[in-house]
Amino acid sequence: MKKICVITGTRAEYGLLKPLIDKIYRIPAWELQLVVTGMHLSPEFGLTYGAIEEDGYPIKTKIEMLLSSDTSVGITKSMGVALIGFADCFAENKPDIVIILGDRYEMLVAAQAAMVAKIPIAHIHGGELTEGAMDEAIRHSITKMSHLHFTSTEEYRNRVIQLGEQPRSVYNVGALGVENIKTIKLLGKEELEKELDFRFSSRTLMVTYHPVTLENMTSKVQFKNLLDVIEERKDLSVIFTKANSDPDGRIINQMMDEFAADHRERCAVYTSLGQLRYFSALQFCAAVAGNSSSGILEAPSFGIPTVNIGDRQKGRVHGETVIDCGNDKRQIILALEKALSPEFKAGLSKAKNPYEGERTSDRILEIISKALRDGIDMKKRFYDIVVKQ
């Protein structure tokens, strides 16, 4: 019996991992060890561990870590609390491998604890770039602690190899979120509107905005510019989804709450939609706006444009559906006008999503299964790229 530990700290991340979790849970020779932490256990962020229990997956361990602060000091202390929790978790559960997705600080702490405990790490979504966020450094740090790497594009695979990882341990499998879109049964418009208590229009925006964590105190000013544009565009209705527990995230969430309260006739805000409702809503939205990775990875599969604002996602591979713009009001206005124009939308019918893969979750599990069967060498060797003179 192999013990497969999967770690999740946010509802969005869980949504991406869910098909993988489900398949692991159904493999007779494997024991699923689901470790839940971070925002899942916070009342402020909806206590979303309940959704995991409703899905029928047993939670092996809950690791409390979030302090009631989104300052750099508060988050650093939260990481310290989490490190103690993961040390105890791994000592007690003794997993054969730990699966980590992405680049959040919760995952960095989990990777540190697993590394010291000599537990192999499988990392999903390595090699990507987000030049405006501290996630950039976290992601590459997790790569150096990991033993199996599952990237979402070939460019990202090459970057992981450039970081010194052995090519035989790096696999381009596509993005789990894109696979999920193809397999999930989405809600109909009438059912979704009833669940959300929100009516979609022909010009509904999905807005998700996170702090640019490598900048100091910019969240309020930058997000205010987007809200000013929405204020002036009376033809727009908006679904806001709240920011994560990053530094200054509470500022953005408070601004969303206040704006939606003042514009109840056309705006609604949600702490967490969950993957089903989020994807279901995207099919009825005219565009996505903000700085979330979902606008770049998943929204293109719905054939809708994304206005990607600022530097948080700067450097990511993206397709023709994504329009990059700066943070100032004029740039946002022009990008939004372009995204909603009939001419631009007409050209999206044949646009491809660069993150689409083949059998993404199945391939990940097949590779992990073979690695566990053959044995994973914990002594990593740096792969040097020979540059021709």
C-alpha cells in the first residue's frame, strides 16, 4: 500500500487537484493522505474544507496556520506555524510521496518539511513566470526541492531543466484546470443564476484581482483604477471573486465588498465560487478582467477574452485571447474596449489554449506510479546545459 499525500491550501487549488484526488482515492493499492491547510480552515475565507468533506474525500490531517493578519510579518509567522504542523504531519503519516501544486507560501513550507523528512516531492505547474509576485521565487524554490516535475507547457519544461533538473524527471502534461473544463458538467444559466442570486447580461465581467506582492502598498491604488473604469461603464455587470491571503489582500477584499454594496443592481462579490460555479459562470461572461492566473490558463478554453492587468502575471505564456495592459486607468479602458469589441471577439473562435494537454491527470498518475515502483533517488544531481560557443 503506497501512501500518496496531496496538499491543498485554497479552494481554487483544490478544484484543480480534485480529479487527481478522486483517481488516487479510487486506486486500491494506494492510500490517499489528504492534508488541508491555509484558507480552507479560515472562517474569513469560507471554511472551505467543508466542500472537500461534502465531496466525500477523507481529510487525513488539518494543519492550522493562518494568523489574523495579511502583513509580511503575519504571513511569515503563519509560515512558521505551518512548518511545525507539517513536520508533525509527515512524521506521523509517513507518506511515500507528496504532491504539491503551484507556488503559494503554504506549499513552500510543505516542500521544506518534506525535503528534511526525505520524502519525494511531485510538483505541478513548475517553470512558470510571474514577475510581479513573490510566487516567482517560491515556485522555483519548490522546483529545486522536488523530484518529479509536471509542467503545463513545453517552454516551462525547458525552464525547469534550465534550473538544473534532469530532463528525464520533467514532463509536459498540460494544465489540470484545462482538463477539468473538458470533463466537468457545467451548470445551466438558469440554475447558476438561482444559486448565485445574480443575473448575467451580455456584458458580464468576471473580475479577480490579487495584490502584486513584490510591490509595496500598491493594491489600493491599482485596484481603485479598475473600479473607476467599472463605475463609468454602466453597461457592465460584474462578478467579483475575492483575493487570496496574500499581503494586502484584505484591502482589495474590502474594496470589493464596498463597491458591490453600492452597486447591487449590477455587481456581486463572492469569497469563493468553487470550481464548478466558477467555470459555469465563465461560459456566460463576456470577458475576464484582473490579474489572476485563471484568466490566462483556463478562460481561453471558453473562447472569451482576458484583460490581464499589471505585472502580477508578467512572463506567463498566453494565447491570443489575452490582452495585457498596465495599471493606469486609460490603459484599462482601452484594453477593455478592445476585449469587448465585436472585431476582437470574432477572431477568438479559432484561438488555441497553449495549456491544453492530453490525459493530464492520468499521465501524472502513471508517471508517479512508475516512479514509486522503480524507486525515487533522493540524491538529486544538477543537470548542466552545455552552451555551444
